[in-house]
Amino acid sequence: MVKKLSKTGPEPSSSASSSSKQASIANFPSTLVDSLSLPKLVVFDLDYTLWPFWVDTHVTPPVKASTSHDHVKDRIGESYAFYSEVPSILYALRERGIPVGVASRTSSPELAREVLRLLHIPDGDAKKKKAVEFFDHMEIYPGSKITHFNKLQRATGLRYEEMLFFDDEARNKNVETLGVHMHLVRDGANRAEFDNGMRAWRARHGHPTKRDPIEKLEGRKM
């Protein structure tokens, strides 16, 4: 059951904003604050990776956002949302300046995009933004993930080895023939899975994997 959010209170003070920022940093995946190497593009599948449903078979359009925009309801009243830790992961990546992409083979690309527009993600200081705004590159259409990554490479100019991919289907490990590292997500994206994938990416490409003590990020450019 989706919990109802309380009504928005008064504008936070600067000290409250700072506390909110530090609280958000505390929820970052640990590999985003350990001073070690990071990929230049992180890519996610959608279905059963960022959210627990197949958008092309489970969701009956049209969809409508809840008042809080933390879930959507379809025509028959079913609710759909991200896995619980996904918003904080996307926010953390944005704050660290790491571009984010989508590689989805759904046969309902426009519906997937609509859900991403209607779901909103906390953006600090009690504000929210559309989830779609947290993605820099979106390849959403049926077909091999090889095609998705070929297009991502052309769009970004990055080497495949600079990309980290999260997906729930083992068959999509075929992208590793390109040089992309894929981390298999077993039960939806969360901070632990993200950290496991990041450490595996570092090990695969010869980057240091031993974590330094987490640095204080206050006043440091994210």
C-alpha cells in the first residue's frame, strides 16, 4: 500500500536545507562517496530493474499521477511506482554529475516515457522533479540491447568500457561483448545492488576497488 504524504509545511530555513542535503548524502550508495573511479555513464533497464512491473503488459493506459507523484494509477486503478531506493540512487547520480541512461526493450515506449514523466523524484529542499529529467539518454524500443548501446555510444562518444549497465535479464549480458559491464539485478535496483555493480565494474576494468574512508562532502563540488 502506498503511504500518503503529509502536506507540505513552511519553506525550510538554510540550516534545515543543509541538514536535508547531508541527510540525502547519507543515503547515497557508498561507492559514490568513496573517492574511487566512477563510470562516465550509468544505464538502467526499466522493467523489474527500476520498477516492479512490465509496463507493456501490466499497465493499462491511460495513467494518472497521484497527488504526491510518488506513484501512478492506470485505467483499472492499479498503482505503479519505482522500487523504494531508486529515487535516491537517481538523485545521487545526478548530484555526482554522472550521466544516466535508459536501455529498455519494452514494446510500449510512449507509455514508459509517460510513467517517467508522471513519477517525480525528491530533488532536495522538499522539491521534486519529473523522473524523466534525471535521464540524459533514453533508448526505449523493442530489440537487442546491443542496438541500444550502439546508439548510446554514438550519442555520447564514450567508450563502452566507461559504461555500467544494470538489468534483470541474464540474456542482456550480450552487451559485454561490446565492453560494457552489466550487473545482473535479482530483485530490483537498490543501493546494495548498485554498490555491487560499481565494484564489479571497477574490478573488470582494473580500477582500484579498496574503499578509502568516506570523505566529508559538505562544501565539496558534487
